[in-house]
Amino acid sequence: MPAGLAAGGSECWRLRAGRSLAVCASTLLCSRPVEGSVFMETSHCPGLLSLLQCWALPWWPPVTMGVPVFILAGLLVHFVFLASIFDIYFSSPLVHGMTPQQTPLPPPAKRLVLFVADGLRADSLFELNSNNTPQAPYLRAILENNGSWGISHTRVPTESRPGHVALIAGFYEDVSAVAKGWKENPVEFDSVFNESKHTWSWGSPDILPMFAKGATGDHVYTFCYTAESEDFGAQDAAELDTWVFDHVKSFFNSSRSNQTLFSALNEEKVVLFLHLLGIDTNGHAHRPYSKEYKENIRKVDEGVEEIVSMLESFYGNDGKTAYILTSDHGMTDWGSHGAGHPSETLTPLIAWGAGVNYPQEVTSQLFEDNFLKEWKLENLKRMDVNQADIAPLMASLIGVPFPLNSVGTLPLEYLNNSDHFKAESMFTNAVQVLEQFKVKMSQKKRTTLSFLFTPFKPLSDSEQINFLKKARLYIQQQKYSEAVSLCKTLINLALEGLSYYHTYDRLFLGLSIAVSFVGWTTYVILVIIKTHTNLIKAAQINNKESTGPLYSFMFAGMIIAFFLLIQASPWTYYVYCLLPVPIWYAVVRELHVIQDLAANLWSLPVGHSVGFLLICILGIELLVFSFFYRSTLTVGLLVFAGWPVITQMWVQAKRTTLIWTLLCVFLAVFPLMPVVGREPNIPLVIVAGLTTLLISCFSLASFSRSENKYRGKEDLKVYFYQMFSIALSTYVVSSTHNSLKNKQGLPVFNQIVSWMTLASSSALPLLSPTLLFQRLFSILLSLMATYLLLSTGYEALFPLVLSGLMLVWIQMEQEALQHYGLSLRSKLAVFNFAYATDITQFRQLHLDDIRRSFFFVFFIVTAFFGTGNIASVNSFDPASVYCFLTVFSPFMMGGLLLLKVVIPFVLVSCAFEAVQVTTQLSSKSLFLIVLVISDIMALHFFFLVKDYGSWLDIGTSISHYVLVMSLTIFMMLMNGLAQLLTTKRLELSRRTKHHST
């Protein structure tokens, strides 16, 4: 075991035939377009890029000929915005360099047995059955007669690795563990296992190795089953727990013939860890109220009883063994976890044996919930703890040093020992937490200028000494209750101080990002107004441009960099603090645009300007509210349904308007439905598949009747293959569900078909004709085949309704063009993506184009939240990926679930691509408006991020910001994917080729 505690130059994105994005980049990033060349000369570009090159920031890539610079700059800026939230709110709180602290008095136990029933809810263990019998008879008898009990309150994310780290190491893991699937050690940390003399552990290969890799020396031993055993489709997941119990018994039996092992087992400070994964696996596969889940609890109860009996016999009933049973997290009613629902954060805690208090009878208890009455435990004292408090409890019971990074507070009510022992243990706990505070304070003091450093006043150096002296004096005077009270106060202050120094730079960094946000959004708005509207007069070209602003901003940048340098700030601080400089320089360069715009707006009626501004604000707030309340999407869609009536467009297109209204109403139903995954309904998935086949037949007949030179037998073969793929996917979903229901596992044939369907879904649309409706329909069929395989209920119908609305949207935009007299309607039936409008035919932006862009953003948000499948982590249903795999694999499962979210996104993006080309607008003009809308939303969520309140509120606020920032970056990439799917075609080799002259 390891020592130590831890274990290019060519066109890359063609917007239309005959147009390179380099032209767009030239227009967007320069003060004026470069004439006479399709590529931009960076020496003639005095905008954002010019300053970046002059300044030579190390993190800004050099610009080469033909690179889409604006897209690159936009991606970099938004990646910085996204990454900033992790530095500001999600940086690791751990510090190193503390001295281990251990209670000086002898401990009550020589060994500790830790049972962790993965995924066990508190109510599932404590509640009685319908016939008033306990779910776990042995454990119920323990808490009534021999031990202490309570609820352990976990924190988000309620996943296995963070839960075990909190239990065994005593701190709450940060988001850096996500990058490794919560399996490996992203940061070094200490644990009870590391401080023990010997630790033997049995269970999952996902959990045990991380504590062995983080241990000093070679004293943490692991015994794991294979990763393939963690199969959600297995015959009986309870066998995982049976494996653990059997191997523990075999291990102790073999020790009788192994003197070295026998001696080690009889030493002090020994830990035995049994990780029981069966309950979690059965919960995912069958839900927590299933008979499989409840039967697994009974098997765990029986197994615990057998292990306790065997250990007591092995150690001769010496009374030196302490036992703790708890869980890393709970589980929702629909079989998932990860968020902050009470069913996920409330886990059971039962402790008994050496050094643990016996049951304490009480007459009344004050708790906000009604669990005591429901569980018929009103007369037994319930002692709730935070999950991190269990680590110091274990350390105190067996007399090992408290884990160095633990932030838990020792729950004295669980200890059956003298008041002196309790006071000494609490004093040790206080000193251990204070050590972390002192290291954190010294680190921050070293990296902050002395005249700028603001210490945490409640724990100044003198206050620390006073606390420790007073507590030690109380103990010497045998005033143990006063000492305990003082130590608890010191722990709370030290934890507040840790948080204070951990968030010391948060306001400073947050303001830097906010200033960059406002500057970037302002710059994009100015670019839109200058290059895509007629609001601004043609600027007079001044060859002798003032260098004053450039030198001023360069000087400001050097001052900021020097300030950060002398404070030895991390390199990321340079990025966040220097980013506003080039962005705001680019804004200042466009000062004449602001002046012309102000003059134009001043000439308009005040009522019109204010009304337009209010409508824009209302629309963006509607989008922001939809992140909190899905029903907001329903309201928006109903407003969309009335849009043709409000604008009088229904007069010229009654039939199209009627279809539009009906589809808006149908789509508005989905946000009102329960979140996907809570109630699986495979028959609805089958209905969706059959409906898709029916629509395909009608559409194919319609295409066959149309007369155009692009139709051929090869095209029909592609459609027939896609229809066959839909039928096969429908069969696979039904067959897989039945097989898993009968506990026969995932059929190999179904798995092969699923992966082949997924692999072919991106290529098949490229074989279809590039005619508008035929290509969009082909994209729907290919993606629908994959989406069916990932569906478990009503969401399978969502892409069908969404796609129907998108096709009608394209037609409605044609009616809108004619209604406002902007252009004549295109013949959509013969419109070909491959021969899109030439750049010279593009028109300038109109106010109605802002509405088009808003529609796109709204449809994107609807695609995300319409079925609620990314509303929170716990709404993901593992059953969605069972057609592809059933063996636990966090990254593979996460990737498939992400694909499920992306598919509706692709459908909307392709429709938006069609809207752009058919309304004679360049991609960059509409996309820039979309960028502004999404960035304003992101700025909303940036200010809504908070680090106080419930952990659910904190996690939700941060996830919203990450989602909308990811959405902005993703839309940039998705725009390119949509163009690829709509404009490119792969030609299959044919036997006969016809040439026309």
C-alpha cells in the first residue's frame, strides 16, 4: 500500500456555402470589417483581440489565419465564468500540517465494528410493518435494550463516496471528487482507518480501496468482490451482502490457524468495516418500497446478528467490542439519490457495545418531525447527529487520534463513560478543530498584505489561549460540564473561523467575475447593434486612433498583476482579476456606438422604449423562474399558443396557427407531469415507438408523392432502415424490462442492439436528402430510436411533440416574415440545406428577431426541464440505461443520461438552424442575441448563488448557475453540430451513376 495519506489554421466551422466564420470573426472583433480579404488581419483589429495580443496574456491563445476567433474567445470567456464558481464556492477546504490529537485517558473499547448499509433510509429501518412487527427484529431489540440510537443527517451530494468520507474521515467532501466519480482520492485526507492499528474491510471495490490508498503504512486491508457483481439486473443483489458476511466468518475461522493474524486481531485499536451494498443496489433496481429492498434489510439484520454472535464468541465475551450501524445516504421513493430530499439525507444510527450508552427512557421529546410516533419510539431517547460526528465518536471509543481534517463534534450522549473522560475527549476534539483553524489562518495571512489582512476577531491569538487555559482549568477543578460547554463553544467558533478564511476571497473574486460578465454582455450587445442593425451611422475611419485607452488599460492590468504577484496568489486569480481589463477595453473602443445608440433611443417615444424593455425583462425572468418552477414553462407555452392571435397572424395562416396552438398546448402538459423516473411506465414507451412508426409511414407516403429530383431508392432504404431501428428499439425496451422484472438479467442480444443503435444514430441522418423537412425528419427518427432505449415512461412521447412543434415553428416564422413585410415566404417543401442562402442576401436584424431568439432559448430550456430529467441529481433514474448496461459504472451511466438530455436539445438546435436560413439571417446575428439572453440569465444565477441556508438550497443555487453556463457553452458547440447534421451528406457508392450536363 502506498505511503502517505492519499493515495488550427484551416476553416473549422462553415456557416453556409461560400461563407467562412473568419469573416464573421473579423466583423465581430474588429472596430471595422477588414475589406478585400475573407480573413482578418490581426494588426488591423483594434478590438478585444488586439489588446489580448498586445498584452500577450499567457492564457489567451494566439490567433492564426482562418480560426473562428469570436467563437474561440466566447468559449474561453465562458469557460472562465464556469470554472470560477468552482474556485469561489467549491475549492477544497482541507488543510495539512496539523498535529494529531488523542484523548489521554484509556478508551473503553479495544476494537470497533462498523456496519454501513449503503442506501438504507432511516424510516425503512425504524418503521414497523403493517402487522406491527419490526423490519429488522435484531437491530430493533438492540436499540430498545442494549444501545443508543438516532438519525444521522447527511449533506449533499448524497452519494456513496462523500458519505463514507464523512463517516470515516469526519469532513464533508467538496465537488473535486466528482471528476473521479467519487472513487479515487482527489485530495489527501486522514481517517479513523488510517489512525487505527489495523483495519480489515470487506465490500465494494468502489469504496474500500480509497481508504487503503490513503493510509500510511500497510495496515488497512481490503477484501472486495468484483465490480461486475454490482449488477442492477442481477438475480438477487442481497447476495453482495451475503458475500461480505460469509467472508468475514471465513476470515475469523482461518485466523485460528494463523498465529500472526490471530495476534493482530487481538490487539487494541482494531477496526472491522463491513460495507453492505445490496440494499442500495436493490433500491435502485426495485425501489425502496419493494419486497426485494425490504427482504434485503431483513437479511442484513440476520447477518449483523450472526457477525456479532461470532465476534463475541471469538473474543470470549470480553466486553471490549463497540458496534456502530449506519448508512452513507438514503434513497428517494423512485430509487435514486444525490440531492437533498429528506429521504436521502436522513440515515439511521445505532450504536451498542463497549463504551456506548444504554437506552434512555424519556417522557417527551421535541422534534419537528413525527417520526417518533410513526416508529413507536416515543419513550426512547433519540440522539441525532451530523454524519461527520460519527468519526470522532469512533475515534473516542477505541482511543485513536481524531482524524486530522475532521469537522465533527463528539456526540457525548452516546458515550457511557466518566464525566472526566467525556471532558477530556471534548477538549481533544476542540484542540483538533482549532489546529485546522490555526493552519488555515496562517496560510491566508502569508498570502495577504499585512495592511489588508482582516483576522477572525472571535478567535484572535489571545482568545485562543484564553479558551484553552480556561477549559484545562475547568477539567483540573473537576468542573466537567463547564469544560464541555466551553469546548463546544470553541469548536463552533473554530468552524466559523475555518469557513471565514476559506471564503476570505469570495467577495473579491465574485466582483471580478460579475464585472467581466457585465462587460462581456455589453460588448456583445454593441457588436449586434453595430454590425447587424441600421441604428448606427457609418463610423468615420480614423487611421490615427488614440492609444490612450490602450495604455490606460495595460497600466491597470499591470497594477492588478503586481498586486496579485506580491500576495503569491494562485494563477487562477490572475485569470479572474485580469479578465475584465481586455473585455472593458473592447467596450470602450465602441464608445461611439454607445453614443449613436443613445441618440437614436432618445428620438424614440419613451413609452415604446420602456414597453420593449419591460417585455424583455419579463421574458428573461420567466426563463429564470422556470429553473425553480417547471410549471412556468407551461405558462410560457400557453402564451406562445396565443401569439398568432395577439399578432393577428392567424388571419393569413389559419391552419398553421391551429396546429401551432394545439402542439403548444400538448407540450405544455409535460412540465406539469411528475419528474421522469419516479413511476416507470413501459407501455407508454411502447406507445411512443408505435406512434413514431405510424407517423413515419404517413410521412414516407407524403415524401413519395412529392416530385423532386433528390429522391431515389437509396434515400428510401435509409428511411426504411430507420423505421426498422425504431421498431427494434421498441422491442428491446419491452424485452429488457420483462427480463429484468423476472430477474434474468440484461439479454446480450438486447445490449448489442442498443449499442449498435446508439452508434448509428449520428451517421444515418447524413445519408438522407438535405431537403429541409426530409433531413429534419431523418434526424428525428435516428435520435428517437436511441431516446426510446433511454426512456422509462411518458418522456418517450416528449421528442415527438417537441419535434412537431419545431416543424410548425419553421412554418410560422415564414408567416411572420410575410406578416411584417420583411421578406417573401420561401418554398419550404423544396428548400435545400446544402444550397443555403448566399451571404449577400442576408438582411439586417429586426425587433422580431429578438423574439425568434427568445423562442429558441425558451425551447432549449423546455427541452432541458420539460420532463424534469435534470431538475436535480436525484431525478435521474438508473433504469433509463438498463438497455445498455446494468453493472454500476458512474461515468458510463452518466454519459448515457447526459445523451438523453442532449437529444431534445439537438432537435431544437436543428430547427433553429432551419429558422435562420429560411428567414435569411446569418447564424452569427441570431446566435449573438441568444448569447446575450443566456448570459443575462447566467448573471442572475451568479448573484443567486449562496453558501447559507439548507444544503439543498445551496446545492440548487450552484447547480442552476452551472447549468445555465453549461447551456451557454453547449449552445455554441450545438450550433456547429446542427449545421453538420443539416447541411452535410454522405454519398453511398451506387452501381449506376447518372450524369447530367
